[in-house]
Amino acid sequence: MRFYTDRVTSRTGGAVDISYLFTAGIFVQIALLFYVLGLLVRNELLLRGLLLIGTMFYILYYYFVSDVPLWDAIFASAMIGLANVIMILVILREKSTLGMSDDMLALYGTFTTLNPGQFRKIMRHADWITAPEDLPICTRGVRSDYLYLVSKGQVILRDDGRNVAVGSGNFIGEISFLLDCPATADVIAMQGTELVRWDRQKLMSLMHKSVRLSNAIGALFNADIARKLSVSWPKDQAHRE
């Protein structure tokens, strides 16, 4: 089905046929352009947005190409477009903290290498516990079944006769988790301390399923360890001197 045809005259006096620009076929060319542009970008959100626009032009083509719209092709393209819309919404949600409570937002500030979607994913497998009394959570020489994050309060690390207080925002057991080895110190959560706890096997399983999540968590723990060393090193050096 053609919209209309036309001709224009070139500067040399010859007629230039531009009738194709006013046919349904032009929609295919525009759709192809957006598909190619989408496949050339690395940003997933932009890629899906460009593919969605291309799908819309394909639907226009199937509607106008003949006297009777190609409803089967329109339906198939619409379903592809709908799937793309759903994934765009999922991506936007993963990049947004919308809907997080104040406590979750405060906790998310600790997870500097994770995006909001990754944070939500690991928090679905977390427990929130409060120490009813001084509570041992790690024993030196024993591999813990859990990884901890101090949310409020403090824990005491006991190693070689020294006691070190560790406050909120610090992970406990991350070295043991990364190296799959026994704990290197005894750790006591003081009465009233609030902790976030993960089962190490479940967290490992999540990391094995997603390389991005695994890299983000690994980077987070490495940064946490480096920060602890940068704080404790001067004290250790002064103690030796």
C-alpha cells in the first residue's frame, strides 16, 4: 500500500524519483537503521531502547505494506517489543534505589561496588540478627558458616592477646570467605549489636551464577580488607617499635 508518489527536479533538470520515501518500505529501512545502531552500542539500556524503536517501525511496515494489515507479523513484533519493555523496566529498577527503606538505603552505602539490583539480590538471602548478649560469631581456626556485616554497634576481634573493636559498616569473615579457610581470629559481637548475616554456601552459589556479581563482591571485600589494613598498620608498626 503506497501513501503517494512524487517526483522532484534536480538542478540539472532531470527528474529524481523519491516515491520510495512515501511507501511502507521506508519503515523497513528505518527499522534496520535502529537495529544496526542498537547492535553497535555496549550500553544495554540504550541497546534495548534502539531495538524497541526499530520494532515499532517494523509494526508500522506490517500495517501499511498491503491493503490488509499483516496481523500475525504485527502480533509477533508486538510480543518482542513487550518483552523488550519488560527488560528495560528491569534494568531501570536495577539501577534505581526507588522503593528502598531508610535502613536499606543506609546499608546500601556500604556496598560501594554493587548496583542497586545486585544489592537487592544478595539482601534477599540475608538475615538480620541482634546479639541478645555477648555473642561469639567467629572462632579462630574454625571455618564459619556465615559472613557478617556489622550494621549497628561493635564487635571485638581477639587475636594473639590483643582486642580490637570494629564498628558498623565492617564485614566480618570476608578473608575466610574469599580464601575458603578457617577464621584467623575470635570475634565477639557485643550485646545489642545488630548484624546482617549471609549463609556462605548460598552467597557462593549466587556468585557462581553471575560473573558480574562475583566480581562486584570480590572488589567490595578486597576494598574492605585494604581499608582495615590501612587503619591497623600504623598501630601495629608503633607497637613493634
